[in-house]
Amino acid sequence: MSVIDKFSLQGRTALVTGATRGLGHAFATALAEAGADVVVHGRDQAAAETVRDEIEALGRKAYVVLGDLTEAGGAQQVVDESIAAAGAIDVLVNNAGACIHRPALEVTDDEWSYVMDTNVTALWRMSQAVGRHMVERRSGSIVNVGSISGMIVNRPQMQPAYNASKAAVHQLTKSLAAEWAPLGVRVNALAPGYIKTDMSPVDEPQFRRMWIEDAPQQRYATPDELGPAMVFLASDAASFMSGTVLVVDGGYTLF
């Protein structure tokens, strides 16, 4: 097998949560371009169908599975429907996430729970449900979307719930990797820096000084720049990697 062939996802199916916009959309497209069929998860049917059509235009199969992962039983329902539609899940991308900018003394219980339920509990439930399927098959790759916010405290905005949730994602990634590596399942995380998405207002002037000028590359990234890193972690190109948090941040965390 050539080096480039190891990046191929031909013959595999990837389930991407929160695939209807932003990074999730870019990840779903990148995996399809690498040869994977894709289960497009989201809560907006019209948006999910648009992504499905884009993937099918690339010559890949695509399936839409809707569901609220924060509801009890929601993750298992999404996994069951995905397996029923596609036959198997070879790659899981835990991308769905939420962020609230709020100083610690102003964060409400509901806001804390919303961020934690979305970023940690839903990811845990998806990992457990898909992990059981992968362990039975002795094969699979899970990529969790973490953040540099799990490693540093962002500024000038305060976002304690988000920061704590992403640190939990990184540690959960390592915990699952340690358990499931002997069973043929790899678990890694991708930790982006500042990317131009709906969740990250990189173009707003008040953030430029600390978000852009403090980064060695002195710019933000676009979602498509994360696609190659996702394909790498999902594919056999990363066959000897598990429990790794791959940072893609333009050098931001160097300082």
C-alpha cells in the first residue's frame, strides 16, 4: 500500500454528528472526498438534506439521521438508525458542540448544563453506543472534536463551561483510547484553534488583538483547512495513533 493509499476511506462509512454546518459540514465533505460514505447527523432536516446532496454529488452514499443527542436515548436512536441505514459505522466523528460566552459568576445552571450535556454527555453516549458496535467488530476509528480551549483559558471572552467541557473531551479521548486500543478501536481528538464558523466570531474587531495578532500565523483558519487533519486521524494513515490530541491552531498555543 502506498503512502497516499493509507489516507483512503474507500469502503468505509463515517457518522458525523452536527454535520449540517461549520466544521461538521467540512468534516463530512472531507471524509466523502477521501472515499467514505457518510451518515449526516443534525437536527435541521433541510440543512441535513443539503449536505447529503453535496456528498452524493461526490459519488458517495449519504444518509440523513436526525436526533437530539442531549435527550435520554437520543444517541442510541441515532446510532441504531445509522447502522440500519448504512450497515455499519467504521468512523465516528463527535463534532456536535455548543459554547456560551459568559463570566463565571454570571453562568446559570441551565447554561452550564446545556454546554456540558452537548459537549460531554452527548459525546460520551455516542462514543459508548458506537464503541460497542466497533468493539464487536474489532475495528473502528473515533475522532472527538476538542479545542485549544481544553488546554488554555481563552481571552478576552470568558467561557468557563466550554473550556471545562473540552478539557473533559480530551481526557475522555485518552481514557477510551486506553481501554479500546487492544480491541481494535482507535480514539483520537482534533483540537482546533480559531476557525471561522458560526460559533467563533473571528471577524469581530474586538477579538482581533488576542485571537489573530497573538497567533504566530496571525490569521484564523477556514473549516476546510481542518478536513485533511480529520481524514488523517480517521484513516489508516494514523494506524499507530490512539489517545492523541492533535492541535491545529496556527501556532496559537505556542505562546
